[in-house]
Amino acid sequence: IPTHRIAVIPGDGIGTEVMPPAQRLLELAGHRFGFAFEWQNFDWSCEYYARTGAMMPADGIEQLAECDQILLGAVGFPGVPDHVSLWGLLIPIRRAFQQYINLRPIKLLPGIESPLRKVPAGGIDFQVVRENNEGEYSESGGRLYRGLPQEVAIQESIFTRFGVTRAMNYAINLAEQREGRLASATKSNGIIHTMPFWDEILRELGQEHPLLEISEYHIDALAALFVLDPGRFDVIVASNLFGDILTDLGAAIIGSIGIAPSANLNPEGEFPSMFEPVHGSAPDIAGRGKANPLGQVWAASMMLDHLGHSEAGAALVDTMGHVLLETDVRTPDLGGRATTEEVSDALAAAFATVTAEAVLR
Ligand code: NAD
Ligand code: IPM
Ligand code: MN
């Protein structure tokens, strides 16, 4: 049977708590649908940093390159500055493997009520395509005159025609497979070099896709529409920083930051892709069994899709919906009292039901 070699990096905080449920569901999916996993575990984290002075070994990227895909929990914990931990592990992986798309579905699952008023069941279902390799996340710039009254910090955004075009083409393609509506997050009224460039590239590409309905929204107004009218969106394309901010907001309107998944994709499949929840290591609840594992499980389902096991991937999402709809087993972020492990048990039990029903259909 096909065996997938998966790099597992639980990372920090609740990353280590939500990873086991995801691996458990993946194993179940493999048994049911006829494939297997070979796990390669990496303890790279802030603890690893405290021990070794680096977030991963010097040949870390080469080690990951030996794997088919990467499953990541979360990186960053108090004690190590975030820019050190993130630029020592997460961001180098996204860049080294040309994971230039960060695909983030924002979808209201059955059984979850949106915190927004007037959103019906199934009333939110869109995809955010976040440019994941450049833009506002850049090492260009610097700090001068530290500690002096004249102190300056300069951070330069880098938008390349190549980088913007490939992200937009991915989003265009995705919109064409969905409802044919693409919204672009811009700020060309305030950010006068990069964002007008972003808009121009989209308009050029749009000319080649006359059937696609393309709308441009300033990021501030777009954020408001996430709250006022989230049902209008199909696919949204956004720069690295805008996509980051929009997707925590998106996670909130589908019920919790603990649910939303994220796929760092190298669409060509030349390099491993990486699958992780949108959320971070949640130091405020870490170690207490309170972490919602659904975001990590959903990320695992996106990995199954990417591996070509779309039926198995859909079964994991159906399983989450089943637990949310049929039981009250949910973690405190969703208003419940269950622990991470209890949710994991409920998912495992529901997976059997869901896949048995699928076989009957
Ligand atoms: P966070 O996502 O970790 O937490 C924000 C809030 O959401 C917290 O109140 C937390 O308790 C809650 N939350 C998050 N995930 C949850 C879950 N699964 N279940 C229940 N509640 C959950 O964001 P933050 O506090 O800004 O960041 C904490 C650390 O994580 C920082 O070091 C940050 O840099 C890092 N981070 C890493 C990633 C990543 O690895 N991709 C992503 C975001 C943040
Ligand atoms: C995310 C995170 C990261 C990002 C941080 C931790 C660097 O917020 O994956 O959304 O901004 O990409
Ligand atoms: Mn984020």
C-alpha cells in the first residue's frame, strides 16, 4: 500500500497537544482508505532552542526534504523572542520549499453557530489565498541608533512580479473551479508603491479571464465586510500580512481560532508542502488539556487532499461536523467543557460511523 513519509513538528505549547489527535485520525483514515504513514518526528521548538541555540539543526531543511509532506503544530513561546523562533523555523520552511500559497478555508461547520448574528448554517464558505513567501514579511530594512532619541526602524516590503503573479494565478484558478468570484485585498489608497503594483498585476491577469468576476476591496473595508456580509465571498487573494490578519478574523467568524486550518502549498509538488492550524502555541492555555484539536485535524485533512486522498480528506471534515452536530463534546473555546483528549476520542468514534455511512451510500 502507498506509504507517505510525513515530517511531524509539534513545536511549542498546544502544538504538542493537538498533534496526537491529528495523527490518530490520519492513521484511522489510512486503515479505512488503504494507505499508511511513516512518521518522522522532529522536536524542533523553543525548548530545542534553549538546549542548542538554534530552532532547528543546520541541515534541518535537508532533513525535511527527505519527507513527502510536513505536519506542523505551532511555533513560538514566551522566553524566546517571536522573531527569533519564527524566522528560525516556520518562515525558513515556507521559503525553502517554495510554499508560496497559504490556502486557508473559512467555512462554517455544521453544528457551530457563528458569533455573528444572522449567519445561517453553512452561511460562510470561502477560501483565502495568502501570498506566503514575500511581501511585508521581509528581512530588508534595519534598526538604527538603538536606544537613542533618533532611533529608527525600517521595514521594506518586497513584492515581485513573479511572486505576485503566481499567487494570483493560483487564486484565479481556484475561483474558476468554484463560483467564479475573486476578491482582492488591497490598500492602494494608503500604500502607494506596492499596492498599486498589486492591483495592476491583477487587472492584467483579469483581462485573460473575462468570465471571472473580480472585485478590489481596501483591506480596512474588507475586514468590515467579514463581519457584515461574509456570505458574499468565494475566493480572496491577499498579500502575506493582509492574508494573515484576515484569516484570524475569518477563524473568529466561523466560531474559533482553534478550528481554522492552513495549507502552505508548493502547488507544483516539487517540494514538500506544510499543513498547520491557523492558530499559534496559545501559551495562555498550554498544558491544561483545553486546546481545540479541530484546526490541526482539519489541516491534516488538507494534507490528505494534497496527497490525492480526497475521499479520506472529506471523511475527516465530515467527522468533525458529525461530532459538532451530534454531540456536545467541544472544548471551552466553543463553549464546551471537553478536554482535547475527549474531543479526540469523540472524533475517533465518529470516524467509524461516518465512514460506515459513506460505504452504505
Ligand atoms: P494564538 O493563536 O496562539 O492564541 C490566540 C488566542 O487564541 C489565545 O487566547 C489562545 O488561547 C486561543 N487559541 C489558539 N488556539 C487555540 C486552540 N486550538 N484551542 C483553543 N484556544 C485557542 O496567538 P498568539 O497568542 O498571538 O501567539 C502565541 C504564540 O504562537 C506566539 O509565539 C506566536 O508568534 C505564535 N504563533 C505561531 C503560529 C504558527 O506556528 N503558525 C501562528 C500564530 C502564532
Ligand atoms: C500564521 C502565523 C505566522 C504568520 C507568524 C507566527 C509568523 O501568524 O501562520 O498565521 O504570520 O505567518
Ligand atoms: Mn497568523
